[in-house]
Amino acid sequence: MKIVGRPLADHIKLLVIKNDKTGLDHKEIESLKTILDPLIPHDISEVFDVQDFNSVQLLNKKELAQYTHVISNSIDFPQYKVLTDELLIPVVTSEWLHLSVKKKSVASTKPFSPDPRNFFRCVSLATTSSLNDDLACFMEASVKTFGGTFSHELKKTLTHLISLDSSDDSTKMIKAYNEVNTEGVNIHIVSPNWVTDSILLGQLLSEDDYSLDSRKKKQNIDIPEFVKGLKFKCAGDLSDLFTNLECEEAPELIITRFYDANVAIKQRSFDYLLALFKEKSTTLSKDSLLYFPHPKTPILGMKHLLFSITNYTGDARYYIEELITRMGGKCNKNLKASGTHLIAASSVGKKYEYANLWNIKVVNHTWIEDCFMNWELLDEDGYGKLPRIDENIRFIGDCKFNGFSKAVIPTDDVLNREVQVIDSGLTTQVSMKEPLCLSGTNYDANVEGEVATANSEVNTSKQVDQLLTPLKDSEETKTSDAKENKGGPLFSNTSNTVTRTTSENKRKYTVPACIEDNALTDIQDVEKLQPENKSTGLDQKIWEIPDEPIVLDDTSKGKRTAETDFTVTLRKKQATNKSTQQSKPYDIVAIVTGSNISISSSDKKELKKIGITIIENPTKNLNCIIAPSLLRTQKFITALSHDPLYFIEPLFLTDVLGTLDSVKKIGDFNSIAPKIEKYSIWQHINYEKDVVSKRLFQSGTTMVEAVGYMKRSREGLFDGFEFNISSGIAGGFDAVKSILKSYGAKTLNNFKDNSKVAVSNKTVKILGKSDVSILICGSNESRTREHFAKVCEKSSQRFITLEWDVIVTSIFEAAFNVTKDNVLEHHRVFEE
């Protein structure tokens, strides 16, 4: 089992900086409280504190440290530097709270930073294998430092791909995706200099000048004065990035990923150089452990530990993840029973609850920091107090550290030995020969909701639409780990061993004998979590209602009752799969949409063993949609055409996979298999307050009626229909065409402003009339609508003009309803 998600109410304490000039006046603040209040089960004043420009400067550091987020539309207020640079608390605009309330979960903070220096805030960047390791790591650190996100996978949500070779497989894949992308926003393919030049000038530069296909010479930019005072030299292969910037003769600073004991000059990390660029200064007022290059050899035993983090937000979370990764550990956003440590700031939330239930070590950030500074695993005793409960805990990042010394580097004889670690009487061998698991390679943590895995070559023979899901899952990683564990030092009988102790207290450190490295792909970031399952006051089996069929007004042609079609479909599918149901606990063929969940190939194989098949595109065998709510995505709407029996939330997959992890064999799973009824979408959405879901139906539709609609059959809803679709319709002609085709539409005509013909329905009657032309368009497309009317009138055709919303509602209600109230224009259709 994995514990994911955190309700908004349990994990926020907001400080709102009142400022009339930035729009955060009394009226706006009261509005924020109003929208947040329904999600807070207790007094909202406990999580919502308002301070003005003068009063906030009276708060001391301990008082400020109690907040999780600061809401301000400007960085021009006292304590900003203390909050962001020293306490690592995210400062966000009021729009962040609006989105979090809308999602009922903590939204990512990066896109909502009011700091103009975070000009990469809307950038999601990935690199290709054409970059060397140093360069790839520098690109990752760069985009994060200036407010953006980095992905170790190719996804359609990327905004930029950094490459040096246009023939690189990943580059070719993105180029192919851009050619067929119908969403209108392509992924920019640029050279690394686009990143560094943007940083040097403090603004986003035009991608055109840095395209791999550009014939323009390398841009000559004006070097800022402060950079000229930085007498630095890069130890890694970054020379092409810093032409004319490095000091060749007598450098005073070496920028490097790894600590080198043989270098006498001051050594600092990529993060340090980027911080100088961000501050536009030759010095920094605050140090960070991330500014120091670390030993290349990982901490002994760290690779066997699996961490999760709770109640740390923004840069504080990133800081902890980076320290863990640089030491050689693995960070999973979701807590699993096989996890070893939970890094917690407070004792609220499910992660903390289950960590205690599963006997997982709960420690604060200072244990991670102390392990890093000593470059060894320390005993956890004394690190169990949590900073939001005990004010005596050292502030995050408040460390006195001057870098590593030669003493922390293992000698050659130690590197060639196996190290014995004792756990519950079991002897395990831990090899010290493995290279450190660095940020940018072999990284199993997540970056702002995106799964981070090893950079890999992408097989260009794969279909481009695989960009809808991560191109690389963890299957290869799992396979290689399994092979290593099987014949590797974990099961060695080598007698040449030593017992690992800490230098400070000489106590043995315990590492679990064999931590299985089969962590599932993460569903959501700690800042992008599902709301906790709250009771809606409805019966637990609401997904099965109504007991009696709902029969609505059947005056319009095409209406269906809930009973006949749904019952026939259900019996047909149950009969077809009867044998399967008898042998496996589930009989599910599902698509997943609208969720950050990413299921690897190996996970899919495990699910298939118990009767759950995950497919990428809807097929006739589909009987389940897995989504966080009712959605109007192309995949969700298309899937409805196959009359799915189940609508369930993504947590179902998480719990199923987690339960599979906890049993030794598949046969033991059946008795404890999660019940699908408990995961119905209807149990986890607040229909009355969920505006997005309510808008999918006609105004005034109750939840009971909506449930009834969703149980209806949609087979042949638009059989034989002929539609004209505006070329400028939102979502694109191809997407709308594909959806309507799945419901049996016969002809889909791309109607443009210069079209001379409009198709009409000759075999299908609309309100009892034939030869009616239908145009689907946007309400703002007045020119197209006028042209359509002229074409139809010239041919003496009846016509109606509809918004796409009308079609969507018809699909969700399983009935094509045309009334005077829901058409934009009509001609000779409603007349007797």
C-alpha cells in the first residue's frame, strides 16, 4: 500500500501580506477566506493569518517558520529574504490559492512566484543524451534556480528540450510530435546557450536565435558587470557555455559537481554559481549545503534507503530531496510500507499516521543535513522532534559548514571491501563500489509532480502519441536492480567485511536487509494532492443508484431511459467475461485520464494478473474510466461512447498496487483486494460545489440525476449524423471529429470562412425535420456563423448553430437535445 495525497486543510498555514497597491486589499482577502473556508473543518483563523506591511516586520524568525506558504502579489515587503532565502518558505500570488481551492489540493508553487527573477516559472525543460552529464546537471539546476521545472522524461507538457544534436533520438521524437501536435503549442528545441544567456541577461530570450536549425552565429551578449568580477573556472565540461567568462590564469573559485581533495582552490557547486547569477553579486549573504560539491562516492548504505517527505513545501522540499539524492538515497513522493524514513515537519497527515503504523523512522530535516555534513549515516536518535511542534529545532538550512575535507573520502582499501550491516539478525553485504546516484541521472524522486528517471535514449520507432505518457518507465530500472540484487553483494557470503559505525557515537547503524526497489511511479506531488476522502452524506453505494430507473422527458428524438440500454449493456459485458471473473478478482479494462498517475510496464503486467488491463486509447472492450472527477478531456468523452460500467478515482490503482506489494503471492491477494465500490468518482467529488462537473449537464441537474445519466447507454448516439465543424473550434477540428466519429457520426465537414457547401442531415431528422444543417462552433466565431447562415439560406437549407458545450452535454446526458434555448442561430427548424 502507498499513502499519497494530503488534504488542503491539514497541510497549510498561510500568511497573507495585505497590500492595497498589489490587489491584495481587504476585499480580496475576504474573498480568499470565503472560498477557502468550506475546505477547512475548523476555525479558518488557525490557517489564515493576515499581516500588513508594518506588522509583518515585527514577526521573528521562529514565528515566520510556522507558516507553510506566504501569499503576496509582490516581493516588496519586509522579511521576504528571510522567508525565501533562510526559511525556504514559498511566496506565491493569490492566484495560487484560487487554483488550490479549485483543485482541493495544494497546487505547485513555482508558476505563482511574484519574484521577477524567477523568469523560468512557466518553463518545463528536459535534456537529451547529446549533453554530457555535467551539462545536463547544470541545465537542471539552472531551470530550477530560476523558477522552472525539470523533467527526466519526454512529455507533451514540456515547453523546451535542450539538445546539441538534431539527429539525437529524443530530438527527432519531439520534432515528430511537433509536426502532428494539434494543440497549437509546440515544444521548443534549443541549444544550452538559450538557458545560460537568458540567465546572464535576466530574461527569457527568443528561442528562434538558439534553434538547432538556426543559421545564425552564436549570440554575442553583453556580459553583466558583476560577472566580470567572478574569477571562476569550471572543473567539468562546461567550457562552451562560459566562453569569455572563465578566468584561465588565476581562478579563485572552482565550479564543480564533485569535491576534489587534491584541489586547493575554493570549490563550489553549480547551485552556488547560479545563486550568484540570480543575486547579480560576487558574494552571497547566506550559505547552503547545496553550494558545496560533494564526494563522488555515495554514503555507505544510503542506496538501500527509501525516503518520503511530508509537510515541507516549496524550496524546503527541493532542498531535502537534493541532499538525499546527492548522498545516494532515493526519494519517493508517496509513502510505502517498504519505505525506511519519513522526513516530517509536523505530525499531521496520513503519511505521518501510517509511518507510525508501519514502524517507519520519522525524523526531521536536521538528520538529513547532519548526515550530509558528516557524509555518513548517523543514528536517528535525537532527530525525532518535529520543527513545527518543537521551536528548538534548528532552522532548515541553518548549518555551519565549510565544505568537505579529504577525511570523508573513502580510501582505496575501503572502496574494495564489502561492508556488513546488521538488521534483525540478518547479515547483508553493501557494496561501496557503486557511483553516486546524482541529480540528473538515476534519480527516482519527482520534480514538481513529474516522474524523474534516468536519462535514456528514446526509441524513435515508438509512436509519437506516446508523449501523452512518459516515454520511459521504471521497468528497465527495476529489472537491472533485480539482477544486481540476485547475484550482487546483497547476497554475498564474502567474509572480508567490517561493521559500519558512526564516528561520533560509535553505535551501529541498522539498514534493512534487502529494501525492495520496486517503488511505484508517483501519482501526485506533495503540492498536487488529492483531497482526503470526505463523506458527502450520500450512501456508500451511490454509484449503483438509482434503484428505480430515471426516466426523463422523452419528447426529443434520441432520448434513452436508464433501465433498458444500461441493463442490456451490463448483461452483455458480464456474460462475455464470465470466465475471467471467476478466475481473477477484477474484470476491468480501463483508461486513465486527467491524473498525474504514471503506471510503468511492469505495473501493468502485475495489474493484468488480477484482471485489470490499462489501455492507452478507448476500445470496445473498455468498461472503466479512471479519473479524479468527471472531465471533458478527449479521452474521457471518447471513452463514454463505450458505455463504461465503472467511474473510479486514481487512488484505486495506487491501493491495488500497494496491496499487491504486501502479499507474497497473487493467490493471497483475493481476500484483501480493495473493493472497487469504495473508489467511485461519486464518493470523492462534491458535486454541488464542483462547478466543472455541474457544467457538463443542463442547469439544475441534481447529483442523483447526473448519476442516472452516466449509467445510460450512448451507443449510436449520433448514428448517421452529418456535422459541420468550424475550423477554429476550441480543441481543434481533428479532436472534435474523432469524438463524434466514436458516437457514430457519418460525415464531419471542416467548415471554413470560405466554404461554399454545408453538409446537411438527409437521413436523420432533427425535431422531425430532414435536410437540417448543423454547425458546431464557438460563440465568438461570428464571422463563421454569418457565412454558414448565408451558405444554408442560399441552398434553402434549414440550419441550426450550436456551441460545442451543447454536444458535450448531450454526450454526458446520453441524449441529443436541441431547443431554442441552447442554439446560437436557427432557420426553419422550430417553426411548425
